Amino acid sequence: MARKTGSRSEITGPRVQAAALHLFAAEGYAAVSMRRIAQEVGVQAGALYLYTSDKQSLLYDLMQSHMTELLEAWRQVAAVGSPLERLRAFNRFHIFHHLDRPEAVFVAYMELRNLSPENFTRIEALRGRYEAELESILKAGQQAGQFDIPDTKLATMALIAMLTGVNTWFRQGGRLSRERVEAIYWDMVRKAVGA
Amino acid sequence: MARKTGSRSEITGPRVQAAALHLFAAEGYAAVSMRRIAQEVGVQAGALYLYTSDKQSLLYDLMQSHMTELLEAWRQVAAVGSPLERLRAFNRFHIFHHLDRPEAVFVAYMELRNLSPENFTRIEALRGRYEAELESILKAGQQAGQFDIPDTKLATMALIAMLTGVNTWFRQGGRLSRERVEAIYWDMVRKAVGA
DNA sequence: GTCTATATGCTGATAGAC
DNA sequence: GTCTATCAGCATATAGAC
């Protein structure tokens, strides 16, 4: 603990990422200094540049990892079956995946404007791919006559906003369990698409 | 235009607020300096302190005005009538009011963490009052047997997140008019509450 | 009411010792 | 791999001239 120097590259890198995520989520990218991140990790500011080329990369890497992990995790569970079953799987996946990593979700939504133009474009492309996953479910249900949706693109945006909103108010140990929240949102989602 | 000094207190104050709103929305509170705001207004940085005690007050005043105006505007249109009619009025009001002032809405949602603890508490109280307006409509419809809602508190949060989300993707002159968006969201809202 | 000048301190990033 | 020292610049806020 009192150790001030030493060779610990195998763990310091991830700790830099973790500290940046934690601080960016709590105080915002622009409000957090490199010195503050270094302090959280327990190194001097200069040492951070062994693990990231600059502050912008630190933010981009966090957001890129988050979006990639989101898409990959969905691919693992992306249900086959009827559109209704697939929509139910999406509802469950989105709520649980987002509740499991509130800091990454918060940063991914709040810090978009602090990305460089090139990095912003890359992250938006990943977000578009995730939205397309939901829209394909809605289109399939609409074509099969199982859903009644006036506009699948708007329904996609509406449902994602509604589901992501859970992160803003859900508190562990609160009035409702995650499973109960999932069930209640499923009821509203199902009705909203006319199923 | 080339005028560098002079007495224009009656317009400089509002211009400071407008510049702060514009810049905070575009770049974020923490990323915007007082010098930058002064530059936008066309005065020196020191002159800003004639119109605000400090940077924090600039942010708080913007958010407080926004929330107060939101509550007051709703009070003007808050429909009497059946719960279904009142919900339809809320749907319309929320979408249009928010689309009319995207910068204020954006700042009010994104900069909460940059408020001092006392100011945060005050803003959250105003937000709670607005949410209570919607929840009272949902409760009335539920009690009258006209809605079918598993949990009115969650439905309140879900619907507000969904409606506010319009601001993140709606672009003037895009594929859909505001009226069409309102109609499509009303279809989804109505179905979601089981009406 | 606005200006200039200034105080005090923090910023991202780099160079070079160890 | 981490440290210390440093650069050049910008931050908020205030004092006092005009």
C-alpha cells in the first residue's frame, strides 16, 4: 500500500480504465483531470501516458468497449422464435445489461459531445447497429401481422429511450426487484406495439 | 458594432443567459469558460459578474427557469376532462414544449451533476412536481377502470423517458412533421396504458 | 457598465532521472 | 514502469481605472 514505485504494468492499465470510467461517470469528462485519474489509480500523472495516448483516447476506448460489449452480449442471447418472443428477449436483455453497468451506460450517453468528430462517428455507427437489432424485430412482427406499429423507426427510438430510462431511477434494494421491473416494462412494451 | 464600451444593462443580462445556455448545451458546463461566454456576448469576462454571482448560479438560474416555465406552461393547458383526454393533452404538451426548446431541455438533463448539492435538490423537487402531474393522470385513469397499468410510478417514468427521447432524434424538416410524431407517440402511449 | 490588470491555481502533456 | 520537474496556457474571480 505504501509502495511508491514498482513494476505492475499488468494491472495498472485496467485500473486506469476503471478509474477513468468511475470518475467520468461521477463528474463528467471535462471536469476530471488526468491528475485526478492518476490519484485514483495511485500513480503520478505522467505514468498514465504509458497506458493511453491522451485523454480523448481514454474516453473513446471506454465508449467503444461498452458498445462492442453490448452488441456482442446481445448476439449471444438474440433469440430465435416469434417476433413476440424476440421482443421479450430484447426487453429483458436491455434492462438487465444496462442495470449491470450503470457507469458505462451513463458515460456512453452523456459524453458523446466530448468525442472528437471521428470518434463520434464511430460510436454512432455502433449505436445504429444496436438500434437496427430492435427495429428488425419490430419489422418482422409488423409484417407477420402480430404487431400493430404506425412507424417502426419511431417505435424503435421510443422503446429504447423508455428502457434505457430505467437506469435513471432504479435503485438496488428499492421498492421493486429487477425481475419485477422487467415484467412491468414487458407489459408496457407488449401493449405499446399492439401485441 | 465596433462600440467597445457603453451602458446597455437592459439587454446585456439576458444576452449573458442566452449565451450561457447556447454554449452549455453545445459543449457542456465544465467545458465552457467564463471568457468564452463573455466573448459570445461581446464583453470582457469581468463584466459577466455584474449579471451573475458566479458560474454555478448561471447554470442554476437556467435550469430553474426551465423547470418553472415547464410547470407554468403545463398549468395553462392542463386539461380537464377524462383521464384519456388529459393524457392526450400531456402527450401533446410534453412533445411540443420540449421540441420548442431543445437547448434548455438538454442542459436540464445533462448538467444535473454539475449543480451544487443544494441546487440539485431544488431542481429535483421541481422535476418531481412535473412527474407528479403525469402520475396523477395515470392514477385517475386506473381508478376509473379506463387504464390498465401494473404500476403508475413506473409508467410515469417510462412515459416521460419515452417522450423526452423525441428530442434526441427529431430534426426539423426531416421525414416526419411534429404533428405526425405527436400522433404516432399518442398511439403508443395510449396502447401502453391499456386504453 | 465595462474595461484592463492581476491573484492564485489548475490544465494536458512531455523530458529525462532512476 | 514510475517518478519529478517543467512548459505554456487557461481557469474563476476580484480590484480599481475610466
